[in-house]
Amino acid sequence: MQTNPSKKKNKEFFWHVLLLALVVITFYPLLFMFFASLKTNNELFRSGLNIFPTSPTFQNFLLVFTKQPVLQFIGNSLVIALIVTFAKLITSILTSYALVFMNVKYKEAIFYIFTITMFVPFSVIMIPNYLTINKFLLMDSLLGVALPQLADAMGIFRIRQAMRQIPKSLVEAARIDKVNHFTAMVRIVIPLVRSSIVAMGIIFFINSWNEFIWPMLILKSREKSTITIALQYFLNSEGGSAWGSSMALATIATLVPLFLYLISQRQIISTFLQSGLKE
Amino acid sequence: MNEIIFKNVYKNYGHVEVIKDLNLTIPSGLRLVLLGPSGCGKTTILRMIAGLEEITSGDLFMGGTRVNDLEPGDRNVSMVFQNYALYPHMTIEDNILFGLQVAKVPKSEQQEQLYWALEILELTPYVKRYPKELSGGQRQRVALCRSLVKKSPYLLLDEPLSNLDAQLRTSARAELVKIHEVYNPTFVYVTHDQVEAMTIGHKIVVLDKSIIQQFDVPDNIYNKPNNVFVAKFIGSPSMNIIEAPIEGESIIIDGIRVKVPTNWREKVGERSKIKFGVRPEHVILDTTHGDLKLKSDFVENHGNRKCISFRFGSQQLMATTEPEFNFSEDLYLKIPWQRIHFFDNESNINIGYPN
């Protein structure tokens, strides 16, 4: 069947307009945030729908850094996010390897139990976790925030899927050569699922970085705050809402995951494009 | 020395019996082929030797020790997998040496082993390449190299040639035999290809439905099959098996009485019906006279021979002839009494041969 070239062009035009609209919708809040951080409070309320600042100023950024220990907040968030990310990756990799390559009894059942936990909403486990952390005397500590998040069913699910693409005979060949499971995992399996691991790591990191309610429940003192908690310091406690400063801090908070995404972009895209492992 | 002995070995997956009461002794240094259709349990037997499958009950001895509970790495076997199991992220060198590296064998010794093995399989120029840069045949040779450098007393091969094209297979068969002769390990080879089995094996185990049908040298597997299954599984085109009643001194084929020689008649004994087997290549055809007069059904020309099919009643008979064989529709068939087989009609077991 021949397609009319002008019709085809129309179709392409339509898709481009649609995609462009989506880009604008996705980016608008980010741009709004960034430009708002460059406005004075007065201008913010005066300018109406005009998102571009008339006279950009870094006053808000200065204010944020002088009034609050921002680096401390970033550090706190970073500590929690790194602990959570690495712990989740390690537990996911170990679990997936055992589920795929070892003779574990009832491993299908175990896997399904793990997956079920993905469907339990956070609000359901929030209270029990809070009580447990309280009993562990870990309130108002970064470890208390990280502790209930050391394993993740989504990670097990995704990394297990990736490992299942690897022919079992690769590990069997190694086992016959007297290579133990740990070495086989580190030298053979992990290199072959590396991009899935990196992608999962980024997802874990960003989720942890953006977390708000749980750290809010556990952390009380100002110097233990994460950056997400700090965002609202400018909204109430400073006498009136300092939207400009708040936006400046939000911009800073966005920069870290954005930077992380940029340096690992190639890995993420290759993971989503990867259809299967071929020799 | 390095013999492998199965004693009353069973293997179940849940309620499915994959191996039933296996008793088999594989002598040290022998080239043994496990041959059978898919699902007959041959790969399971190989994997039990490697330690990759647990044994449900019974005992497995290797080199005089019971190895049921030994880890694969402690059995000192090497194995070539059907998909070669090369590590895609490692060079050929690292693929071959991985086991030795982990075992912390001295570097100089590793290199010595590596080049010795590469030399034998003519892979030296590819040492720094990755598996994906090699052809199927070369990958298969890398897999062989990997098991060669270990020099383990047991070499296990799981259909290693099934992913190669026909031409490559012929040369690879010769290579396998050559490798075995380098250091004479106990060699266990799984295949469903009868040509591989006949050409590689000192001895062949024919398996069907989890049971050993025959364990013998290739000559006997071909010339004295234990039962109808073995008779039909080996040989191409497969053996003609014709159900035929016995009346007095004669066998009745397609309503025609053919007199049975007395030595054969004695073997048949009291049986009133028999399965009569003859290989297509042993059928004697003539255009003028013979025991049976038959009409040909169709002819296949294979170039080096002609396969002629005859049909009578519900039964079919194949005969192969020289390509030059010229014939009209009517053909006479002569029974080659020195080359035929009689099987019991009920049990399908070979009734033996007259002296």
C-alpha cells in the first residue's frame, strides 16, 4: 500500500506538536521553579503569568545559604540516599542471584512473597516501621531513616529479570571449574547485568533523595534535616512565605539527581533499549 | 582408575521419573556415547556425572569414590555445553583460563596450557578476541579448549556439535576424537545424532523412555540391535519392520508364503507371529525373479543411491539401490537371510540369530 507523502508529513507534524506539548508540560514546573528563584519576593507576586524575571538576582540563593546549613542538608540527604541505594542494590543482587542460579527450595514461592510487598502502600507500613524505629532508639538519626529501606522488591524483580537472560550454563561452567558462587556472581553475572544494576541504582537514589514523609517522621532536629524537609522551612517558620528562597533551595535540590542522571545517561538508555543478552 | 559407575540410580522431578534404575559402568578412558531421542534422559545422566543434577536415589561412583554429595567443582570433570557457555564479556584467553585463574595456578603454567590448547585447535590468532567476534565453529573450539586446559580425567560433552552446520560437523567430529587421544580422559558424549554416535563412540548407550535399550559397540548396535526401538533408531532410512504370521515352514508377507530356512525356523519356535526386520540397504531387488513381487510406490533419488518405497496393506517397505538401478513398475524382492532380524511380536525383543 502506498501512503500519500503529504499525508505522512501531516501525521509526523501532528506527533511533533504533541511531543512538544508534552515537553512543555513536563518542563514548565522546572522552569518556573528556576526562574522564580531568580526573582525577588515582590516581583514574584507582581509578575502574574510572566515566568521570566525582569532583573534576575541571586539574592535568594545567598539568603538560603546564609540562613540555613544547606550543605549540611544536602550531606544528610546524600548519606541516607547512598546507604539506601547501595544496601538495596546489594540485597537485590544477592537475592536475585540465589533465586536464579542456586538450588533454593521453594524459590518461586519466596519470589512471589517478595513481589507482593510491592503492592503494600507505604502508608500501611509507616506506623509499624515508626514504632520499630522508636523501639530501636533510632529516632532522629539518619540510620533510622535508612534502616527500613535496605531491601526493595522492585530491585529484586528487575535484577532477577536481567539475570534470567543469562544462560544458566555460564554459571554451571564456572561451577564445574571449582569457582564458588560468590566469585561466579562477581566475575560473570554482575558484569553481564551491569547496566540494569546502574539503572536500578539511579532509581533507588532518586526515590530516596525525593523522600519526604518518612524522614519527616523520624528526623526532628534541624541539623539532621534532609533537603526535602528543609524546603518547607522557608514556607512557614521564617515569618511569611519566602517563595523565592524556597524555589532557590528547590533548584539546588534538583541539581544533584540531575547531575547524576547526566553522568549515567548512557547506561540508563542502554538498559531500556537492551532486549536481551546475546553472546 | 577413572571409571564411572551408576548403581540403581533414579532421578525424579517431582513425580516424573526421568531415570529409572540406571546401572551402567563406563570404563576408564573409553569414548562413550549416550544416544537417544529428546527427552530420553541422556542429558540428565551427563549432568548427574557433572554434579549439576542431584541424584534422587542410588549411587554414583567416579574413580572408586561415591560422589553423590560432591560439588561439581570437586569432581574434577570438564564439560562442553551445547551453547558453549562462553563468557561474552571476556576475551578468548580469559574464557579459557578463567578456571585456572580462580584456582590461582601460576601465570607461567597458565600461559603454557593456553598456547598448548590453542595450538591443538588452531585458535592461536584469536586469543585476544571476544566470543561474539568468532564464528560458531570457532566458539565451539574455544569451548573445547577450555575443557582441554583443565586436563581433567573426565570429559563430558552435551551435544556440542548440534549448533554447527553439516560440513563443520564432519571436521569437528574428527577433532573431538583427536582431543580424546591427546590425554585419554573418560569421555561421555550426549547426542541424538546416530552418525556422531557411530563415528565417535567406542561404545554406545541407546536410551529411550529413561531406560537403557542397548549398551554395546557400534558394530553390534547396527548389526545386532537388541529390540525394535534400537533397530529403527539406528540407520537411515530406518530398518523395515514388518509384522508377519508364521505358518508351518513359511512366513507370510503380503499374503505370499516365503519358506524360512531351517536354522531360522528353529529360532522362531512356537511363535505364530513375528516382527521381521530388514535394513533398506540389505534388501535385494531384481527385475526378473525373487521371493516377493511388489509394486513400487515412490522413488527418492539421493544422488548416491535411490530409495524405493513399496506399500502393501498398511505396511511399508523401503529399499535402497545403486543410483544406476533401472526398473519397471514390477520388482522382485529377495530376502537376504544372512542380514535379517526377527523380533518377538509382543515384547519387540530380538529373538537372536541362528549359528
